[in-house]
Amino acid sequence: MNQSVSRRRFVQGTSSLIAAGAMFSVSRPAAASSGDLRLNMSAGNFGDAIMAAFVRPFEAETGIKVTPIYQDLRAAQVGLMVKNNSVTIDAVLVSQVTGLTLAGGGYLEQVDYSLHNPRELETTEGRCKHPFGFGSYLYSLNMVYNTKKFPAEKPRPTNWAEFWDATKFPGPRSLGNGQGGSPLPGPWEEALLADGVAMDALYPMDIDRVFASLDKIKPHIRKWWTTGAEILQVMRDGVADLVQSVDGRALSLIDNGDPIEINRNQAKLTFDYWIIPKGSPNALNAQKFIAFTGRADRQAAFAQLFAQAPSNQRAYEQIPEKVARKLATYPEYMKTSFLVNGEWYVQTGADGLTNSQRLTQRWNGWIVR
Amino acid sequence: MNELRKIWRVPLGLTIPAFAILLVVFGVPAIQLFLISTNAPSFSITNYHAFFEQPGNILILLQTIKVSVVTTFICLIIGYPTAYLIVNASKTASAALIVLVFIPWLTSGLVRTYAWTVILGDRGLINNVLIGIGIISTPLSLLYNRLAVYIGMVHIVLPIMILPLVSVMYGIDKSLVAAARSMGARPVLAFWRVFFPLSLPAVRSGTLLVFVVCLGFYITPQALGGLSDAMLSNFIAAQLTNSLDFGPIAAEAFILLLIAIIMLSLFGLDLSGTQSQPDSVRKSEYGWASALRTLRRQVGEFVVPLRARRWPKQLYQPVHSGRSWNTLAAIFVILVMMFLLFPGLIVIVMSFSAGAFLEFPPSGFSLKWYRSFFGDSSWTGAFWNSLQIGVMVTVLSTVTGTLAAFGLTRTSSRIRRVLMLIILTPITFPTIVVGVACYLGLVNLGLIGTKIGVVLAHSIGAIAYVVVIVAATLSNFDQRLEQAAKSMRAGPIRTFVRVTLPLIRPGIIGGAVFAFISSFDEVVVTSLVSGFSLRTLPLKMLENMNQQIDPTIAAVGALLVLMPVLWIVALYLTLWRSRRAHEAGLPLAGLADRAEVPSSAAGQRQ
């Protein structure tokens, strides 16, 4: 706080220098009226599905006009907007860890759960109901096979320990790049599972053990991917036969007829938060929208348009079995999956670093070794 | 008029517009960032200390420098001869070649990087061809290693090397080379002793630009490189995704800036000093080897009679070795152009794909991705936004940048060094940090999300390009021509318009092209300052790219290739025509006519 005050004073001191700037005093984006909502999300098929399943029905029901803003936001961008009182967006879709980081920094409005239907909340996954963010869908990171190299009838790795075993299952592999220090795409949990840690005993993670395990797989990884587009490329161009992939990416290739199969064992589940930046011009509308995304019928509609799993289990009542089997929270898959503990990533240690920052630091040193 | 004359006399006055923009949009917030990096108001070096405490960081820092140096070196080796051959080609050929050099710059960097993965991949073009011919049986690992990083980076920055070289080489008086030849210098010697020293300012500015741009790279190394091929900017970009702790991030950015400063002072930042201090340049160029040179000169004395006898023979056989040299040069240029254009061709082919993914070879032919571009107002709207912003940036930065370059070449070298460094910061800083700084700057002005805001944010980088390129051109500019004009009672404006401007036009055009392209392709800064209310073409491409690799992006790339071809051709045609008309009425026409002198030196022409 202190810092931001001093920054403002600093700006005032120099403002005479930039008085020239007043010459172009162009109006800011028009202040939104009470019937508006500016909503951030990713573009592409994903954005289209969000629009069709959530936004259009919301507009029809409430009369609130929604402006979609298709862009992937970094934590720093949201932080900058809030810090500088220039919030131009009402609700933002961010990853679990980004959401928790922003929440910890005091950049977010509390989610008003009194607007939510208690019956819907009851059946919603606990971690998705954070005081500062709400998750309306989940997805997973899975081991994915190229079925030409690893057909179902032949032996193939079924868990991360076997994925790590390059003598028994030779072939190029691909894992997520850990430089962001986050669970997506960082392969931290997978490294521990490969080393024999049980799925329910992952957190708090032993970072030394993570990197000792990563040491073993390092020579066998052809590509450490960073973006979803890279996963597609790695799988389509046959860069690797065993790939750690986000389920949605693999499903899009399977639907396209590519020889890809998803292994649901030891799947890493995570989700995105809808958050409201502090100072959002239409915070109430954003609250209403977020409550709307908790509804089972909307989540069911979304899952059928884009294979992301509902956070509200009741949604499965309205999803055909064929589609449901594609989704990460399908009851049968849940038994063999684990949910990322985002809170662990943002926990701050005695040195003032979060676990996420610590992972990044270790990673940066590890890659050049 | 009087005011203007005063400003003209105080050269630093000319730099005011450029520095005003820089200060307001970037300078003030950059200082804010620096304060944050020192944890102001407690002012400690904890963040810097923490950075150097990690051995990995130091290794990555060294690696960043090494990759940048090697890339710059490769660019120089390829770029210098290419520029030389472009300048010495026939007028139409050289205009065409310049356009070809620039075409790759207009295809989005993201798409081009993707094209390289298609070419170099395990099942990529090269491997398929080699396996098909039977040279190899298992695919070569061409992708995800350092080599691929160099290929991708050189591809992106090579035009940045070539452009300053071309614009300076156009200004070199080729009659000087011809004079050297007439006095018996062999082509190589005439080149080495006359042409090369005159082109040195461009070598310096090109090297500098390329190096500085390379320091901030991160998308290409990440996409084409292996795990360990990370650059410092990768770290910075990754941290901004999940962290709100600006202190360490700002510290890393300033460390990168410091590296740039150190490297620049090592390699000589003085981009534009030849005219005012020819001696010092000569000294630095030849001083260390003076003893060797004396020896060589003495040995040379013996050879002189021999050479003198051979000379008349050579004189009457002007194309003695010309043919084989020409063939070699043509092959070289064709290879360079293939390297520059091949990824773009791949993109164009992929744009006609019938499938839902960007793929090569495409699974079928279809125009649906073009329809998806023209049929979607969000694509065409983004295109118009980018075009408008690009034009405004070009005008603003070319005018202010040219003025600044003028002012800088006329100040003392010490001041010039410092000011040049400041003007270069926006392209030295990692783009993402520039974006954060611009964001803070535009918040101060209340311009977030406005077109003017985006124009200002783009202009600071564009001005840097313009200044470097124009300053390089100016360094070969003979100020006595201006004095001569003034002695004949031409006012400063008249002198500028009639004498100076025609002579440095290639540099200004080059700077303008760069300014436009750098704005048209900008995505990182824009994403921060657009305030989510203004969408440019690269932003629109990026948003699609993150979710799915949609061939619409390839279609846009293909369309963008057409646009510059038309634009640059039109520009060159009109400018050349007006230049001719100008020179006819110019008292100093003979001097301004430098580019017209055929180069017999390298035997380029029959």
C-alpha cells in the first residue's frame, strides 16, 4: 500500500512535465451503464461455447448486455488494472493458481454466494467455491497415447511410474514446461507419482523429490510444451508418442480422427476461476453472471458444446452418457484422478517466496544443468 | 522562421519531440519500475542480489548474450553481402529484392515460427525429402535444439540487419570506388579500402539493432528450442503469468538493459560519428594493425610495377571474371531469398487447407479460411484498426525520429552516446516489460484503450528504429553540401527540402517501413495497453492461436504478403519518379546523383 501511495506522489511530481498529455484528453472507454457486463474469456471454439451455453441465455434472462473480450490475461495484467484504478473488465476467467494469487494480493471482489442457488452449490465441487472466485468447469491433464505406437492390445504405460520407465516403454515423450511454477503445465505432481508418492499424499509437495524424479525423465523428453497449440503439434506431427496433454486438446484430435487415446488413470484435475477485479464497473452484473454459471443446466449445455467437465455434479443428469464419458469429472474417472491443491502453490514460506515462485526458481536452475 | 532557425542551431532542440513522447509514455514509468526493482522507498539491492544468487540465472544470462551474439554474427555474415548485391543490382531488381526481404516480416512471427516446425520437424519437409531420396533412414533431429533457435531467430531479424545496410550503401558515392579502380586498385581492394569503411556506420547500426532485438526474444527460443534453450525474457514472461511481485521482474529487466548497455559500449555506440571525426574512426579501424600495415605497404611497393603492367589489360577487359562472379552472386542471393521466403510459402500453402487444423501438406484445397476472414467483421475490423494505427505510428515516428536523428548527429559524441542509448531502451527492454511500462505511462495520461494510446505505445519502439536507420544514413552525409546551399542563400528549410532530404531519403523510407511494420506486427505491448476495447490484427491472431491453430491465421498471413508488395512497389515508384524530377532542377545534381553511378567495382553490370 505504502508503495502505491509513494508511486502516486511520484507521478504527481512529474505531472507538470506531462501536462502536454492533457492536449490529447481523449475520453476513456465510455463508462458502462447498469445494464452492461464486460466479460473476459479465451477465444476460439472455447469462447463460442461459453457464449452459447452461458452468455446468450444470461442475456435473454436478465436483459443485461454482455460484451465478450477474447484475450488470455496474465495475473500481472489484472493486477495492473486494479492497482491503477483502470479496471475495464468486470469478470475474468483465470487459472486456479492465478486466481488464488490475485485473491491473496487483495485484487479481487468477494464472490456473493447469496445470489447462488443453495441447491446448486451443494452439489458443486468444494474447491470451486472459493470466497474470491468460482469455478464452473474442470479439466484434466492426462497421459495420452499415440495408438499407432501404443495400441490398446499391446502393453503400454498405465501410470506415471511407467511413463517414466523408458527402458520398458521406449519412445519419445513430451511433458509440460514448468517455468511458470504452476500445476498447468508443470509436471510436478506427475514427477512425485512416478516416484511412488500416493495420489492422496502429494501435498505438501517435496520439491527436492520432484526434481530428483524429473532428473530421471529429462533425457527422454523430446519437447517440453508451453502452450496448448504446441500440444496439438506434438501429437499431430508425431513428435512424441507419449504425451502429457490437457484433455480438451486430446479430445479435439480424437474427434478429428487422429490416432490418440486418453489414459484417465492418475489424471490431474484443475479448473479456472471466474473472478471479479476490485473496482469492476459492473460488479453486481458480474456477480449475477457468476451465479448463473453455477447452474447445472447451463454447465450441462456447456459440456456438450466443449468437452469441459461440470463442477456441479448434478449437471451429469442432463448430459448424454456418450458425452459424459469424455468429461474429466465423470464419476468413474474421479476415482482415479486427483484435484490440484492450488492453495499449496500460493503458500508463502519463511523466505517470502511462494511455493510457485520456488518451483520456478528451481526449474530455471535445473534446465541448464 | 526565426524560431526554426534557432532550433536548427541548437541541434538538441530537434530531439525534443521524440524525447517528449519517450519520456511521457515510457521514461517516467520506466523510472517507476526501476524504483520498484529497488524496493523503493527502502532502496535495497535485494532483488538484484537474489537474481545473481541463483547460478541458473547467471547461466541463462550468459546464454542469452551468447545466442544474441551468434545470431547477430550470422545475420551480419549473410546480411552484408546480400545488402551489397541488392544495392548493386539493377534498379528494378533491387526494388524487388528489398520488397522480398521485407515480406517475411509481415507474416505474423507466430505463424512463421510454426512454419519452421513444419519444415524442420521429425516428419517435416526436410526429413521427408531426405528420407524420400534415401540419404537417411531415420529422421534427423533438426527441431527443438539450438540450431533451430538460430534458424528461427536469424529468419526474423535478418531484415533488421539488411535494411540499414541497404539504406547506407545507397548513399555511398560509387564514383569513389570507380576512382579507386581507375587508380589501379583491384576490385577486392577497392571494396575493402573504400566501400567497406564507408558502410561501417550501417554495419554498426545493423549489428546494434539486431543484437538488442535478440536480447529480448523469447517466443522463438521457446517454440523451436530444447529445454535448456531459454532466454532471460522467457523467465520474465513466465513470471508475469502467475506472479504479482514486480520487484524481481523489474530487476531482471534492468539487468537485461545493463547487458545491452555494456555490449553497446564495448562495440561502440557511436552510430553516426564518421562525418564529424573521420580520424578517430580510421584510428579505431586501423590503429591496432598499423605495424602490420606498414610492413604490407613496403612489400606492396615491390608489387606496384607488376600491377601497373597488368592494369591496362584489366581495364579493357571489364568483365574479365564477371560472369562466374555474377553467377555466384546470383546463387547467393537466391539462397538468401529462399531462406527468407520459404516459411512464408509454407504458410500460404497451408492457408488453402480444407482441414480444421493448420497442417502441411494440407488435406485438401479450400478457400474457406479466406471466407472466414472476409466474412467476419471482427477480423476485417481488426485489420482496419491495425492499418490506421500503423499509418499514424509511421507518420509520427518518422517525423520525430528523423528530427531526432538530425539533432543527434550534430551534437557532441558524448551526449549522442547517452541519448542514443536512451532512445534505444524501448527495443532493448524485454517487450513484456515495455508493455508494463507503457501501461503505467498511458494510465497516467488516461489513454488506456484509445487509439492514440496504442499509437504512442507503438511509436516509442518505432522511433528507435527510425533514429538508428536515419542516423546511419546521415553519418555518410556531407554537411558541406548543406553549407554550400546555405552559402548560396538557401534558408534552412529550403536547404533541408532541396539538399538534405533527397540525399537521406533512402534512410527515411527505410525507417518509415520499419516503423509501420513494427507497429503492424506488435502484439505484446498492445495486449497490455489496448484496455480490451481496441482489437488489432495481431491481437486477434493471438487470441485464436492460443486456443486452436486455426488456418484463418495462415490466410491472414497470405493476404498480408500481398499488401506490402503493392504498398512498397507503389512507394518506390512514386518516390523514384519525384526524385528524378527533383534532381533535374537541383544545382548539386551531380553530387546527388550518386546512386546512378554504375558500379564497375564488383563487375555487377555488364
